[in-house]
Amino acid sequence: MARRIGPIAIVVDEKSIARADKRLERYQGRYLHERAKKAYLEGARLGVRPIRAWTPVKSGNLRRSVKAQNVRTRAGEMAAATVGPRAPHRHLITRGHRIVTPGKRDTGRRTTPNPFVDEAFNAYGQAALDFINARVLDIGGLTTNTTGTLSGYSPL
């Protein structure tokens, strides 16, 4: 597994924000929950490039699998989106695992966990939340808390 050498500068650049704004323009004048869903998705998409930059590369499958997608909302939520790797072996890299031989013999050693998604989110996450606040949620006096969930929203 390839290792990072030194810190990586994570910047949500103006070009990414301009592209996201252009995609959001199509939803002006629609219901608040539709705009919020799209703003959350665009905020999550801002994280794809930083997470890919932090992803360790062995074959490149993990890096290519980083995607942003809308998820089902629970009761009381208006919008939600996730961003991260979708490869089936992602948990082995982020959490680490036991090293086992091809003959299924446990060596007693473990791989070093590499929580690259957490590190990238710590670097760009606030920019994504600021983007969501600035584009949609300030319209109705809504705000997001530090976890990104809505407060001040009443469906009635």
C-alpha cells in the first residue's frame, strides 16, 4: 500500500464551487426540500477530489470508487448526502485488518489503519457545510449544526 509523504493541501477551489453553483441554478424557484437535497449533494461532491487526493493507491480501484450520492432521509430530515469510497474493501483499509496467509493461517499481525476519509473531511468539511448554508439553507432562516443536520426546519 502506498503511503502519503507529508501533508497534502486540501483546497476547495473556486472552479469547483462555480460548477456546483451552475448545477444548482436549475433548481431556483423549486421547493425548499428539493433545493436542499441538491445543495447537500453538491456539497458532498466538493469532497470527492480531496478524498481522492488522500486515498492510498495500490491498484487505483479505491480511488476511483470515491463518489457522492444522496441517501434516504429519516423522519425529521429534509436532505442528506454522503461522500466516500464505494469499493468493497474500503473498510479493510480505513480500519485495518488481521494479516492472514493464503492458507488461512493467522500471522498474529495487523495492518495499520488508514482513516483517509476522516483526514480529508477534517480538511474540507467546513467548506462543504459553508457551501450548503450559503446556497440554500439561509433562505428560510435555517442553519446547520456542526454535524450538518438541519435545525430550525418545520415541515408545516
